[in-house]
Amino acid sequence: MTAINYADRLFYNRQLVSRVYAGSTLVWPPWKPTDISSCLIWVDISQQSSGIANGGDITYLRNWTNGPTPVVMGNPPNPTLRTNALNTTMPVMRITQGQGRWRWTGLSLDKEYTVFVVGRRWQLRGGRILTALDTAANFLIGWHGNEFDSSYQEGWFNTPGPVGGITATTQWRLYSSDGSAASTSRLFSNGVLLGQHPTPPASKGWGGTMNISGYTNSSDVAVSQQADCEIAELVVYNRKLTDIERQTVENYLRIKWNPISLFKPTDLGTNLLAWFDGADAASVVTVGGKVSQWINKGVGAMTITQNTDANRPTYANSAVKFAQTQVMNPSGAPADFDFYVVSKPNAMGDWRTLLRSANSHEMILEATSNRFGTYAGGFNPAGAFIWPGIQGIGFARIAASTVTAMSRDGNVLLSTTVALPATSPAPTMFGGYAGVPPSQPWGDINEVIFVTHNLEGARPMIEGYLAHKWGIAGLLQPTHLYKNAPP
């Protein structure tokens, strides 16, 4: 039986239908890359494979847009099909170093671009998998030699990916890259920003070319840097997409091919400044049933501890629970950061402080209402946002001398209108106010994530990850990118 996502036509009462909805959600026809304008190349091996057996030659690569098709080079010209390769059933195209590779020329593609590729190196020997032709520019995405998670555009991008070492991987990658003449070029892996070109604009773009396996037309493998590679899908636009458009394509590819595991905070690399996970009981250290330390699973130096037994919170049902007189003491916290929390705040009656620095409250709930915001010379609410005593996702973008922006459950950012002091907002109190005695207990806290300040591109993914992990995806806005599926 054909799954609805793969049906060419559907009928109801013998009448051809144009759309099928499950409630208000469009389920057929499925979304496709050409639904976004300026799609120049769309190569989908899952649609290429009809009539080709496992190991059979692919001599023609269909472009599902109005753009040109590539030519195959090599002797013999035999990229082949490998069935049941991804997501248990999906076919991919295999290219052997020294044999067939693909070339596009004359494309309307240069400095304005967004490129997506699901691919991998299938054997541990080097090469370039996706690159421009050498006569146009020295430009590559993702893979180079034995390196990965890197990119070059007349100069290396600033990425954490390895450069110059024997670090080859055969893992699948979902890479995306974008750029324009007026901005830096960027490289993403699974939607996470890896880095960008250091000097915008780059001196050259794609120059109307696109190569799969090798960056010259030479048959000499070493000269052309051909690769043993597999490609599942390639999508190219001749403009820089908006972040929402880019994330839509990334989500489509991620769900379709499932090339890598679901997003987890450690995918953020050095952008993950601190991560405290109540679902990981081993990371919550208790003494006599009370929490003495919450272990940081991120890469930063931040710690959260409490040495005084009477001031320690409790731990139950994957939550660190703060009641009156209970507070924890952060140390080594970042100075400027984006902050995410899954929590159920206490009821009204006292102020409820989640984060406090030496000079202000960076996240607080008002005593006489459920408005939340900051406290710096007075209470500064984040627009009309409220947080009653239900589990939800809170977000705050915090920096010294800056107006804080906040959100709830993946909603738009709202301003608190008043800038924080010029002194560091690094938290020195967590879950309450460390006065004498401690007061302003926040409530139940399930998970806390600190990331690099103003890392907006990661916000939908982190919100989606938290929402689906804690079973509160229903709180996300209907238009949220990860409303219906985790990142």
C-alpha cells in the first residue's frame, strides 16, 4: 500500500482532490523545496531511484526544478544506487573516487545562495564532496580531504570543525550554507551554526558552478580531490533564504532522511555554556534527599551548589524543587548569555526569583501577579507575558547595559524596556534570593540551558527539543517550526 506522502493522486468519492488535511494540518500534497521561491537545484535520490536496482548505474540526475541538469564525468561514468540506505528504506547515490562525478555550469548562482546537502564520505579517504569548479572559485562545503564540519570560501570559515588533521568520519551530515554579497557566509550542521566567513563579503561566490566529488575536471584523483561519497538530497537556492525559510528546509530534510540523531544540546558545541538536566538523575547530587550540587553537562565552567543543608532544594519527578529558605549558589556563570528553562513556578505570594546577579534580578516573577521580567531599580515586565503555576518554557536574552528580551513557549520576544546595569549579570543566585533568610523561591525546575548570547538561529531548535522532551509541545505556537516534530 502506498503511503499518503508518496501518492501522486488522491480521490474521494471518485473525485480527484487537491489537498488533504488532518484537522487544520495539511498532510497532502507534502511540502517540497520548490514551495520556496528561487529554488535552482533540487536533486532527490528517493525520487530518482524508480526502475534502478541496488548497485545499478545512475547516468542521469534529474533536477526537479526548472533549472539545468548536470553532466556526469568520469571513466566509467557510473555513480550507483544504494537502496535501503537511510531511514531504513531510503536510497542514496554512491560515487566512487576516480569514477563518476557530477558538474553543473552556467548556473544563475554566485554570491547570493543557500545550499543544503544530505551526504557523507563512505570510505576513509579524502576529497571534496560539494564544491565549486576550480576555475570559478575555491569554495567547498562540509568536507575537505579528511576533514569535515568545515568550509572554505577563498579562506577558511571560523568553525570548530577540524582543519588539517586526519579526522575523517563516515557519519551522515545535513549541511546548509548561505551567503550574500552584503553579509558573511555561514555553515550549519543539522541547523546548528558552526561558523562563518571572517571577512564579508567573500571575494568570490559559486561562479555559476556546482560540483559533486572533486573541484576540477581532471581525471587525476589527487589533482581534482575527488571523493568516495554518498548523496541523498541536494537543494540549492540562488538567494539567501530567511532564517525561517532555511529552518523549514532543514526540518524537511531532517524528518525525511533522519540522517543523524535528534538534536541534543551538546550539538551546540562551544556555544553550550552550561546545561543542567533534571531528567538525568546522575547529574543531580543529593545528600539526605536534598540537592547539594547540580552537575553542568555543558562545556563551560559554571557550577551550581549549596553547602548549607537547611537551604538545599529537594529533587523529585525529574525536577529540582525550590521552596522557602531554599536557594543554590552559581559560580563561574557566563556574563552574557541566552537562557532557557523548563519549569513550573510557585504560586503568587512572594516574589519568585530564578536568576539573580550581584546587582539585579535577571528573571523574576512579580509577587502579586504572574507577570515575569527583570528587576533593576524596579520591576520591568516582559510585555504582557505571564507565567502562572504551570510547566512551560521560559527564555531570556541577557547582557550588561542591554534591555532584556524574553519569551514563553516559543512565542515572539518581548522587551522589558529597561536596560540592565553595566555590571556583569552573571548569576550568583539560582532558584531563589540568597538573603538572610533566603526567600523568593522559584518553584520546580526541570532543565536549564545557557548558550552564547544572541544565538537566535538556535532558539527554535532548543525550544522544540525542550517541548518534545518534556511533553509540552502543545504549548508551542501553531506556527512554531517544531510544533509537530522534534528537531
